[in-house]
Amino acid sequence: MTEQFNVDIRLIFAILNGKVSAAINRKLSKSLRDNGIPITPEQWVVLVFLWKKDGSSQQELCNATFMDKPSMTRLINKMERMHLVVRISDKNDRRSNLVYLTKDGKKLEQQAFAVANQALHEGLQGIGTEELRISQEVLRMIFLNTKE
């Protein structure tokens, strides 16, 4: 099917290899830092999930962010030291920890969203709504085709 099109295989591998993701992460990281928000893009992703569903299990956070358990544990440990989240044992399952936002973690939401939205807006400059819709659908299909 791809042979019908003039495909730039280097571009496809750059996208699939994470170069676009890395560039977005660098932009977001710089924007957060420049605006005095002391979090990383990885922490941002976890916070976004918790702002929607505070008290999530670490496994839910792993599933939502595609992180493995050891990486998530390290991330949550660091976020606890930063006083952004706190872990509390699940009353129904003592083997599981639930992650809750602290007051500091909740306070970041509005400012962090504004900065992230601005960074995204800058990254999507010159790209139309239809182009974004098609790109999103294509990437979703690639993800589903390659998901294990």
C-alpha cells in the first residue's frame, strides 16, 4: 500500500522513533521552566491524569502513561519529595497504593495547563484542523497496528 505514495521513510521512522515526541517534550520542558513551573513533561502527564482522577492507583497511572512500574515508582517518589503527590495504601487492597494530589499539586493545574496549551499552540502553528484530524487518526491506526 505505501508503495503507491512517495513516502519519506526517514520521516516516518523519525516520527515513530520518537523525534517528534522528544521535540515536543523539549518545548514543554523549556516552557514550564521559563514560567517557573518546576515539573518535567513526564510529571506533567501524571498530574494531568490526577487532575482528572485524583486517587488513582499506580497501575492506572502506568496504563495511562505507558510507563513501566519501576519508572512510575521513581517518578512518584520524586513527585512526593516535591510535595506534589502523596501515596496512601488502598483500604480495599493493601498491596496497592493510591496517588493523591497535595495542595501544591492541585495549585499547579491552571498555570501548568496555560503553559502547556501555549507550547502546543506554538507547535501546531500553521497546521489546519483537518490536517490535525487526519494526523491523529493515522497515528492512532499505526499505534493500534503495532500495539502488543
